[in-house]
Amino acid sequence: MIASVPCARADVVKGDNWLTDAAGVSSWLVAHPSDVRSNAFSDLKAEFIAGRVKVTWTGEDVGKDSLVYLVSSEEAPGHWAARDWRPEEMTRLSTGFEKVIKVEDLDVPQLYFVKVVQGTTAWESPMRVFQPRQAGMDMPTRLFWPFLEGFEEGLDHWKILSRAAEGNVLRTNGAAKSGMASLQVVLGPKQRPVTVGTTRLRGWQIVKQRATGVRVWLRTASGKGRVRFTLHANAFTPEQAISVAPGEIALNDHWQQVDLLFAQFPPLPLGAVDFFSLEFSGEGAREFQIDNVGLLGPWKAEE
């Protein structure tokens, strides 16, 4: 849960504040439970300095063998059940810990908190919110890139919605369309569909960039299979809206580019989209692979 705000700092930073109006539990916090320690993070801050947004924290009581992560998310407060968090290890310096946050849109807030893992113990800060324009930024520090996922950086953005086979867990596979990894989805011998989904598709980005659809590359390891696609808005909440693309796509053991236009889906509020799921099915045991997920829109898409 969101903890009470730590005691005020003397050095108030423009555009950076404790998040006091968050309601509910973040999906990332549920998946990675730990205690919130307000008083340990009174000097945590994000500042726009010399063209970069830098998060710093002294971390005076953190042991040398501890891991310290900055967990950030570019989106207005909300979508707690399906928010897209990016955990990255912070750099340890003589003055404490730091990490640079990249900003794509000046009017989209950056939420962030710090998580410390020390042996079998873990704790984290309350959330903070950084407002790029209020902080004095006049241009982004990262250009928009329609590529969303290549599975080279782990699987934090993905989850299994149904476990059709015992021991079915998310894992990567070295047989990629490009790069070093793809996502492997295993369908058990009982022929029950398996659904996986991701928080990488964000409604704010769809609207601001005028995206028209999503592209994904798919294949089976062997044999044939099928896949169907669903868009979720306000996922896993009482306000959830679900839109299933009509029909299924047949797959085989060759990489196949699948372009899904949002116009193909029954209408839902695109600006509220926060989850995209794929349901795999087939005859008997099957292994599917996913790679190179990206947005389609008014730009030249990479193959």
C-alpha cells in the first residue's frame, strides 16, 4: 500500500514531489512484496540537471552487498492493477545511489520509487512523481520509438493469465526472430489454451503518437497452432473493458509477422488501454514463441 509521506526536506525540488493521492496497490508491489520505510528515504529526489533527469538517494544504511533498484513508470497516476514498471539497478557512488530517467513526453508524469534488497530482506520508498514540464524541461530526453519488446531485458512486463499445464512459467528462448531471446509459451498435452499478456502497450502512447495498431512476430517450435488477441482497458479493475479481435491467426514453425489494426477490434477507449493478451491453442502439446512487439502508426515500421 502507499505509505504516509516522509518528513519534509529542506531542499524542495521543482517538479518532484511525494505521491499522496495514489489509491490501491500497484501490480509491481504485489508481485515483489516488501515493507515501505518512509523515514529511510527523506532525501530521495529526481532533478533535471544538465539536460538529464537524475534520481539520487544517499542510502546511508544500505550494506555493500545490497542491491538497490529504481522502479519507474511513465504515465499519470493510476492503472495500478496493470501499470508498466521498469526496474533498473541504481549506480552506487561515494555519495550514494543514482540513476537517470529518460523522458519521452513533457506532459506525462514519471512515477518512481526505490527498492532495496539486502539478503532475505527487502524494503522500498513511498512513490514519488516527477513532472517534466514543471521541472523546467523544454524538450524530451528520449525520442519516441515504436518498438516495445524484444525480451532481451527480462520478463517483468509479462504474466501468464492461465496455467493450462502444470509448471507452466514464463521463460525466454534463444531462438529469436532477432536479437538474443524470444518469449516461450508452452501448451500442455491436454489441449487447453494458454493466455499470456503484457503491460507494454499503453493507451497514453497510442493516443499521443497516433498509433494505429500493434505488430508481433509469432511461430511454433514445431507443428501448427492458433492465436487470438485481446485489448484490455483499465485491466483487472471493476471498470475493465475487453475487446477481442475477431477470428484466430494460424501459426506454424516459421516466423510470421502479425499486424493488428486497432480498427479491427470492437471499440473500447484506446486511451485507457493498459494490457494486451495473446491466447494460444493447438492440438496436443505445443511450444510457441513471441518476439519483436511494436506499435504501428504514421511512421516507417521496421521489419
